[in-house]
Amino acid sequence: MNHENIELSTLSKSFEFEKVCRTIDELSVTDARETAKAFCKLYYKQQEVVGSLGLKPISESLKDDGEQ
């Protein structure tokens, strides 16, 4: 996935993204791997929380929309 294919709508989010990119560019390979693993786990935790609220995760909602 190329981050350049994702458009941010607000200037403030674009600015914040650029700041984070600079930090990421300074990471060692080990730090980058650990950060990627943490974000992956946070994504799965978000799915668990959304599920506990009785809402469908976005990925399931997209599948349901395609089946109709």
C-alpha cells in the first residue's frame, strides 16, 4: 500500500502526517518493526472494541454491502 494514494482532507491532518513521517524516517529497522506490530495490534483491538459495542467492523460492513 502506498501512502501517497491516500488523501487527507484537512491541512492540519496533512501537517501532522508529515511530522510523523519525519519521525518514522529516523527509526531503526527494529523500531520500525515494533511500531508496525503495535499498530497492527491496535487495529485488532479496535475491531474487538467495536464488536463489543454491537457494531460491525468496517471490513464486515463492506462485505455485506457487496453481497446485496
